Amino acid sequence: MDLQLTDKIVVVTGGSSGIGLAAVRGFLDAGARVAFCARGAERLNTAYAALQTEYGSERVYAAALSVLDKEAVADFASKVADRFGGCDGLITNAGQGRVSTFADTSDEAWREELELKFFSQIHPIRAFETMLKNSSAGAIVGVNSLLAYQPEPHMVCTSAARSGVQNLLKSLAGELAPAIRVNSIVLGLVDSQQWQRRFDNREDKSVSRESWYANLAASKKIPLGRLGQPEEAARALIFLASPAASYITGAQLEISGGVSRFV
Ligand code: NDP
């Protein structure tokens, strides 16, 4: 299948690690030009340097910023316009989960979480909207979690915020059509820095990485018996953002190894 991504311009937020970095590589492999951002300059610049060497500096651009900083996101968009001349695809991927029950989430933590989940979508979408509208293949793909549909008792606040984001993306699929398609992926457990951090903080340091991950997959009852790899999530993102998905909008694709319990 031809994804028709050659020379397309794609922006990936949170592109320095995990699923975002796998998506950046995947888009570059498919022939696109890619801009990406993340907060931590050191990790971002390490990835940026490696990608410039591998794919050529004219095809890749990176900037250190938080997607919660509206002015910085707007500045990033104008740099992408200067550098590449437009934007055909936007992947709103930046973020992280919050482990907390209702009892241990303070009002301030609620506000922080709601701000992260909503404005990590809103700021980039506003900043790139005009360029996406001017593209003949404008597409947004939001990265979200199965928690939107299947809340977990230890992630109450994140789950509620993720439902709202799914609702927002559905509304945008209507409001931005037909110029821009808007889809999402909903993730189960994907082996990235988020899970690496939890492994690093495990109570019993004698447990190996292999058995910690195997126990995690078993405890979550994942039918495919393992966590997903970042590339497996990235492939779905790349398809939905590509002109090959030209008649798909307002849809969500579950990447979870079959862990959802709803029909
Ligand atoms: P990683 O921690 O590996 O990657 C997250 C990326 O987002 C990093 O590049 C990080 O860089 C960046 N980032 C985080 N916050 C911001 C911010 N405010 N502004 C800009 N960049 C930011 O995690 P994943 O690859 O797993 O996560 C990708 C997305 O998938 C996240 O939104 C996550 O919540 C979601 N997700 C992941 C699941 C999983 O099992 N892995 C499950 C469900 C959802 P830096 O910290 O330097 O800013």
C-alpha cells in the first residue's frame, strides 16, 4: 500500500521518546519531512542529531518547548512554516499519565491534569490549523488511552480527562471537516519511558525487566500476552495521518493487544 507520504510535512508533539519518536522515524521512513518537539532539550537534541545524520538535515526539524506554552507552540508553528512551507499532518502525542485515586487527587492536581490533557491538544491544533486547512491532505491524529472508555480505579483523574479529550476530538472531526480529518488512537499498555520509569521505581529491585513486564501483561490480562512496542502504536498513527486513510475521520483505533472489555 502506498501511504502517499513522500514530501508531506508532519508535526509530532512529544517526539523525543517512545511512541512519538517511533512515529517521527516512521514518517521519515515513509518519505515525509518531520518537525517534532518535547520539553527536555538534551534528549530532544540527541534524537535530532541522530535523525539529521540518518535522514538528512533538510528533512527534519526539532524544537524544545512545552505544548502547554501557547506562545512557544505558536512560535514552533511559524518556524515549521518558514522551514517547510506548511503542514499536512499533526500528531498530538505529548503527555503522560497520572496515577491517583479520587481521594488522593488534590484540586490543584485535577487542574494540572485537565490542563495537560486538553491543552496538549488545543494549543497545537490552534497553532497548526490554518496550515492543515491549506493542505490538500490535512489530518490530525490524537494519541489517547483506553482509559477514556475503561477507567482504572488507580487512574481516576487521568481517565476522566481522557474521556473528555475523546469527546473533543469527535467534535473537531465534524467542525474541521472536510478540510481536516481528525482521528485518534486509544492505547492499552505500550512499552515506553512511562513504563520504564515505573520499572525503575519497582519495589523489589531483584526482579528482572523481562519478568516484571511479563507479570504486568499477565496481571492486566492482555490477550496477546505482552505490552505493545512503540512502533506498533506508531504504525497506526502513520496510517491514520496519511492520505491512504482519506475517508476516515472521527474514528478511533484501539492498539491494546485486545485488552478492552467493551464491545
Ligand atoms: P514517553 O514518556 O516515552 O514519551 C512522552 C513524550 O512526550 C516525550 O518526548 C516527552 O518529552 C514529551 N512530553 C511530555 N510532556 C510534554 C509537554 N508538556 N510538552 C512537550 N512534550 C512533552 O511516553 P509514551 O511514548 O508512552 O507516551 C506518548 C503518549 O501516549 C502520551 O501522551 C501518553 O500519555 C500516551 N499513552 C501512553 C501509554 C503507554 O502505555 N505507553 C498508554 C496510554 C497513553 P519531555 O518529557 O522531554 O517533554
